[in-house]
Amino acid sequence: MKRFNDKAVIITGADSDIGRTTAIRLAREGANCVLVGINHDILEYIYEDLPQDTTWINTGNHLTVTSDVNEPVQIAGLIKHVLDKYERIDVMVNIDTEVGIHQSVIPELIKTKGNIVNVSTLTDMPNDWSIEAYNAEQDSLTGITKALALENAPKGVRINAVVAGLVTTDNSHNPFVTHCPLGKTATPANVTDAVLFLASDDAAMITGISLPVDGGVSALRS
């Protein structure tokens, strides 16, 4: 059984390694994916990798939208574009982007009893990086997610987060690993596994949580 069969799923930050991995997995599980990002060429490249259902009545199951989700006018255009094609929004996966888009999408999610998964990742190591700054950033996302979840739970909308540590495609030594009990970094696929769980009906009774995908770093906190 495909967990996202015919569901319309918006993926912001889709022009990233995690965005690509998430979109492919969602599409394989039956979702109609809306790829949102600022790099048109990368979005089109990812689109070409997504499986299509040839019984779909429109041209292609999926959609790419080059948009800055920090701009209210562009957000409004994005939502109209999605509704024109699918007439519904079931899930939003919000990858490393501002959460201002939530208030525009939630009214549509109320109609479908849908959900949001916020994803925060550390994809590089700036010179001023520290575990304290990392923890503070994750705490901020956790607080925002919990507040939105409690506000919208009575309306049937679930909101959760995936709090990922450093996400790479290799396990070369880096400062993050020195804090990691498992001694390695997460891959995009590791993050996608958590996202799909929280976005699916498997997590129907879960809202307001931040699921760490950081190799145990969060477990060391007092």
C-alpha cells in the first residue's frame, strides 16, 4: 500500500540533496510532488527523476515552482498554482526554509486534515560553528513547531519537525562527529526516512514533536 497515494505534497527547499531524496521517495509512494526552490535548473533535474503515473489526467503528476517562500506574494502564487492543478494540499515538507509559509498553507491543510514536517539540517560547518549554537538553533525550531502544533491540533492539522545534525554523503572527520555517539553523520536518506514517517498516517497520533536524526547528539544534553 502506497502511503501517499494521490496526495498533493509541497516540498520547500526541494533543490537540495534532502529535497531530491524526499521527493523521489514520496513519488514512489504515490504522492503528487510540488518541488519548490530558487534554482530552476536543479528543480527540473529532480523532476526528471520522479516516477510518473501514466493514468494521471493532467500532463505529469508533479510540479516544479521556482519561488522564494519568504515573499508573501510568491507564496500566494505558489498556493494558487498548486490548487489549480491538484485542488488540495495534503502535506508540506519544509526543508531548511522559513516557517512564514505555514499560515498560508494551514487553511488548506485544515480541509484535508493534513500535516507539516519542518526539517532543520546542518549541511556545512561554518568557521564559528559550535555545539552550543547548534543546540540553540534546534531549540528554536522545536519551540516554533510545538507552538504551531498546539494551536492547530484542534483543527486536525499535525505539525512535527525533524531535527537533523550534520548531513553529508560521506563520513570524513569533522567537528560535528566529535560530539556524535554513533561517530558518523546522517545521510539525506536517513533524514528522508524520518520525514516520511512523520508525514504519513503511521504517525497519525503524533504532533508537536521534534525527532532528532543526529546520531545521538541530542541524547547527550542535560
